[in-house]
Amino acid sequence: MPTLVSARPMPYISPHNNLLHRGVVAVTGTLTVDLGIGHNNFTPSLTMVGGIADMTLAYLPSWAYGTKLGTFVITVAMRDVGFGAWVIATAAANVSFVVVAGASEE
């Protein structure tokens, strides 16, 4: 079952712009991030964190809206060495995300 990340009502909000949310989370397989905004008028942008050694693992992050409004699920896949297919990552990968959210649902 995915872990739900939500330490505060709006844990990733920027202190300078209330429509900007950002953070770095460790993802093993999947992770649900709760922005605390109550609507899905947002689109995350994901980036893997790390150097050249991390790139050899060929991690691929993707996202989908969660079942609760204001959440999204990050999935990290990696290349299976034997077959070259994408499989869910079994080791933690650090994923940076930036979300520019609308002020309300449109």
C-alpha cells in the first residue's frame, strides 16, 4: 500500500507563493503526496535527484492523480537488466517535484 505523505495541512507550500508547492521525497515503488489543497487543478513536474551514478539505474518517475482531491501518486520504475523491461523500483529513489496549483478548482 502506498505511503501517504502529509505532515501538515499544506506541507509543501512555498512561503513566498501560495500556489507553488515543492519538495523532495524518497519513493520506493509508489508514494502518495498530499498537497492539502482539496482540488485537482494542478500538474506536477517530476525530476530524479542524484548524480551520474544514480543515472545508471535508469529510474523513470511518473505520476497520476490520487483518489483523494489534492493528492498525486508518484511511481518510480527502473529498467530490468535481464529483459530491458520497465519494472517497479524496489530501492528508494529521491524524486523532486514542483507543482503550480490553481487557486481553486476550475
